[in-house]
Amino acid sequence: MTYEEALQYIHDTVKYGSKLGLQNITELLRRLGNPHHEFPAVHIAGTNGKGSVTAMTASILHKAGLRTGMFISPYLESFTERIQVNFQQIPGEHLARLTKRVKEEVRGMVRDGFNHPTEFEIVTTLGFLWFAEQKVDVAVVEVGLGGRLDSTNVIQPLVSIITSISYDHTRVLGSTLSEIAYEKGGIIKVGVPVVSYPQAEEAERVLSELAQERGSSYYPVSPGQIMERSSSFSEQRFDFTWKEEVLEDLSISLPGKHQLLNAACALSGAMIMRESGYEISDEAIYAGLKEARWPGRLEMIKDQPAVLLDGAHNPSGAQALADAVRHYFPDKRVHLILGVLGDKDVETVTRILCSIADRITLTEPDSHRAAPADELAAIAGKYHTDIDVCSDLARAIDKAMDSIQAGRGDMSDNSDKWMLVISGSLYLVGEARTILRSR
């Protein structure tokens, strides 16, 4: 099996849908020798911020000298981003080899009357196989959807971290924050410490009750643990308090006020691991945080003119992007390229992002789930008047860049007064990143 054949097999399994539950993944892993039992893990769930916390946690552990696996979803540009060891993506030939092995076991499962595993169950299995084969000291595992019935929830973690909980996937996870928090809180295991981002009251209540029921030490992050020293788009400096200890003048390069609280989640997880016997020095913490990167989220990919990518795809993510643009670029005029998946809260995401835009180009992510650009235009038209539609992203970027470079003569604008923001979907941002980096 070649790498291309492996990807074809994996992606073809999308026809089996997205079925939440642990029966299939448990059986598939059993047939493969239970590779997830061969390494400890940090498990991270949440609506927004779980990718950033995953990246920061993995960076700290890597700097501590631990051989560190990282499992993320989705990917931006290359499928192999999803499975990494020490920030090196799984080589294509090894992905193909492991996929061939998984495919053979899947055939056996189907013959024996089990349901065919879903795409995410297969990807999760591949990640666990690679981590076991690479003998990682620890794996940082990001949940795919929800938590309680997500296929990653077969692991027994050292610590569980739950990031910001808000409304997304409501048709699957529930329509209230309490219901969503219950699903996210499903990663809380008996006796395993859990860290939580500052949550809305109803979500906080659910998580604390779950932790109490399961005898898990509960560490809710508080804004009071953070003292901000300085803030710019390229660097945020702050102090962090853990119990009686203060880490002074920490630095992150991830912009956005919310990233300080995400950093506090990662730091809390690292401190819990340190207290349990892992050798994680202050030096590793400082270096790991400083060097952590999370592409496609408030990422300035070009300076002249400024081009900002952000995968905001739900209301809270869109609001975080809007707040960041207003905070860091108050004097810039914004040309927004927006494309959203049709199964998201298209109306709210569009309304929020229209509020920061002076000009909008509507396009479509490269996904069968994409909201058609003309339908998106009908929604955006309620909140903005300067709207263009261009379903081809590459052409949309070209037109936007030409417009920015030329300025708008009737208003005597110069291109340096404008910035391009591309958002609405990680699929869109991944494709845009590939296009822009190739140029």
C-alpha cells in the first residue's frame, strides 16, 4: 500500500458516517494488541482552545526531554499533521504500512459482524499504533468530537484538561451548555486529576460535579492565577501562580487574551505531572511555552499587506477573532474572506465576523459540507453592504490582494491601511495557507 492509497482508504471510510461510541474502537484496538495501553497520556477536550492547549502542553513536555506524541484534529495542509512524535509528522511510508495492517483487522471485524469503523476511529487507531511503536514517554491527545463517546476516550490519562466550553455540534452534543459540558466531561476518569478553563456557571457546575462523583481532583483555572505584564500581537508576557508557587515573566507567542487562560490550562497540567513525579523543570516550562506554535489560529502569514488566518468556525471562536482584530489592529481596515461549513451556526458566525469587516468576499471551504457562497451571501447581506461572491478561494485571494494593493481611490486609501482576514472554517484556512505559502 502506498501513502496515496492509504489516504484514499482512510478518506473513503467517511461513508460510514460519524458514530459516537467506544465499542468499535475498543474491538479494533484489541485486535491490534491494545497499543493505547503502552503509553501514558494527557487528554484534552473542549469547544475552543483544545488545539492550542495541546500544542503548548506537548511543547513543554518535549522541552522536558520526554519523547512526546501529539494527536490532533483536523489537519490544515497535510494529513500527517494529525500524528506527530517530537513534532515530527508520521512519515508517509509508515502511515501506509500501519494503514495496511489496520485495514486487514477491519476486514476481520466486519466478517465477525461488527460495524465498519468510522474514519476517525481508524485515524485514532493509527495514532495509537504509531505512538506505541515509537515508544513515546507520553502522548498529548486531542479529542475529536465531544469527549464521553469520542474514540480517543479509551485512554487512561495522567491528567485531563477541558478547555473553553461553548455551543458547537449542538445536534450531537446537546443544545444547552449543561448537556455539552456533560459530554466534554466524559473524559474525566476515576481518580484522574482534571483541569478546567474558566467556564460559564452551568458548565462549571456539571464539570465539578462529575469530578466529585469520580473522585478526581478538580483544578479550575482562575484569571487570578495570571498577572499580565505586557501584550502585543507577537508576544504576551505574564506571571502564573500555581498553589504557593509563582512562575514569573513567562512568554507565549500566541496572540489573543484567551491564550493566557489556555496557557494556564497547559501550565496546570504540567504542574500536576511534575507533582506526580515527572521531571519537568522550570526551564522546560519557559522554553516550551515560548516556542509553542499553533498554525491557522490568529496566524499572521504575510506582513505586506497583512494577511491574518484564523479557523474560527463557531460563535465563541468568531468572537475571539473579532476581539483580537479590534485589539491588535484598531487602525486597520479589514477585507474579510469568509467561508463556513453549512452544519455550523452560519448565521451567528457570519454576523460576528461581518462586524469587523469593511469589505467582504464570500467563498466556500473545500468540503462537501460547505455552505454555498450564494446562500452565505443572503445571510451576510443582512449585516453588510460591501459584499462580493467568489466560490473559488484562490481567485478570491487574488482579487482581494489586488484590491488591497490598489487601495480604493475614491476614499484615498492606501494598501498599508488594509489587512486581509481569512476565516470561517479550518478547511478554508488550511487551503488558504497552502495557496499563500506557495507564493
